[in-house]
Amino acid sequence: GSSSPSVDLTLIHRADCIMSNSAEFSRQVAQGELSEIGVQVITDTAVVEITEDSVRLCSAGADPSAESFEIPADLVLWAAGSRPSSLLPSLQIPLDPNGQVVTDRFMRVAAAEDGVGKLFALGDAAKCGTLTGSETPSTAQAAMQQADYVAWNVRASLQNDKLLPFRYQDLGEMLSLGEDSAAVSSLGLLKVKGSAGSNLRRAIYAARMPTTAQAAKVGLSWATDAAFGVLRKALQPK
Ligand SMILES: Cc1cc2nc3c(=O)[nH]c(=O)nc-3n(C[C@H](O)[C@H](O)[C@H](O)COP(=O)(O)OP(=O)(O)OC[C@H]3O[C@@H](n4cnc5c(N)ncnc54)[C@H](O)[C@@H]3O)c2cc1C
């Protein structure tokens, strides 16, 4: 068959490393895979302008009018930034500079005195524990843990019971790195990458489905994909 045309890929990132919120293991594996497939990674750099055939860049934090440079580009994929709902600023509750609702460690919104205990915030929209305690990542893993605490605390606040301070338990991270590669790390004990990581990630996802029927459906779908993949490779002309 014909070989694929060569493509120069450049990843531009404003922070000083990619995936700064990820586990060290995931970051290292991802950096390794990017370098293996020839992706050039430029960090500490901000995009200033995108034209029809180029991207203009400058050092992160620098004045773009004083110093910037351009790289040619046929195609630009923009994947930057997420921000909480635009509804939040209209609610007159305290927000942090990123627009997330500031809560105390019981997930209560730090509203006016008589409002405390009546309003809770959780998930991506909330910045939990910025008044006291440590910060929580904006992930589904954290949001699901917060849901249990908020459910408890809503009941407790209605019954004048003791509220539980939220404690985030980092169970680990699973990062897909293409069709047959992934980085899986958990509790500092488990570290698996490559094809084994990909299979483990899929097995864990299937096992974590809410119902047995969903777990079986997802598991079967992946098993079928894998079987067809093997068959396709075997039938490919040499
Ligand atoms: C591409 C991608 C991949 C991700 N992968 C992972 C991962 O692998 N693991 C992980 O842990 N996390 C992952 N995350 C993060 C995860 O999706 C979020 O942290 C999680 O969904 C947060 O849950 P949430 O309930 O706070 O918000 P959401 O899941 O965003 O739910 C908010 C809901 O509110 C609704 N809504 C918004 N405004 C209004 C309104 N005015 N009225 C009524 N409803 C409204 C929205 O439609 C939405 O359904 C990923 C996120 C993205 C974008």
C-alpha cells in the first residue's frame, strides 16, 4: 500500500508543561508518545493571532506588540479553555477569578450570613475549599465524590446535624493516547501504559458502568472492535 503523506504537527501550550493538572506518570507517558510520533511541543508560548496560513505566537506573559513570531500552518485545531456557565455572574454570589463559585469546605456557598447553609455548589462550577483547605480538580471523579457530601450536608443542614467537610480522594487517572495506547495510574501503586494500559482502561470503564447491562454492552462493543481490528490486520495485503 501507499505510505501516508508526512505531516508536521506542532502543539502550542501556554503553560510551562503540557497537562499540568495530570498525574506525573500520565504526563511523562504522553510526552514520550508525542515525541515518538514526531509532534513538536512548544510550551510557555501564547497564540496571539491566527491567519489564513499561519499562527503568530509570543512568549507567555510577554507583550506581543514588542516581540512575536510566526509559524506557517495549513490547519489549526483550537482546543483551549473551558469556563463556568455565564449564568453564574448574574447570581450575585462570590466567584473566584476563573468564574467558579467559591464554597467553604462543606460545599456551602459563601453568601451573605443568612444565606450560608442554604446554597451549595459542586462540580466544575464550584471552587471548593478556597476559604479553607486544599483545592479540588474539575473532573467527573471529583464531582461524583462531592455529590455524596452535598447530599449528606443538605440533609444535615435541614436537621441541624453535623456537616461533613469535603475531602477529595484522588483515585487515579486514566488517559487515552490513541486507539491502542493509554496511561493508567492509581494511588501511586499502579502504573500501566501502552497497549496493556489501553485494555486496562477499557476494562475499568466497563466495570464502572452504572448497571450490569451497560457494563456488558460496553465490554462487548470493545471486544467486537478488538476482534475486527485483529481480523483487519490479518487480512491486510502485505
Ligand atoms: C472532553 C472532556 C473530557 C473529559 N474527560 C474526563 C475524564 O476522563 N475523567 C474525568 O473525571 N473528568 C473528565 N472531564 C471532566 C468532566 O466532564 C467534568 O468534570 C464533569 O462533567 C463535571 O460535572 P458537573 O456536573 O459539574 O458539570 P457538567 O457535567 O458539565 O453538567 C452541568 C450540566 O448543567 C447543564 N446546564 C448548564 N447551564 C444550565 C442552565 N442555565 N440551566 C439548566 N442546566 C444547565 C449543562 O447542560 C450540563 O448538563 C472531561 C471533560 C471534557 C470536556
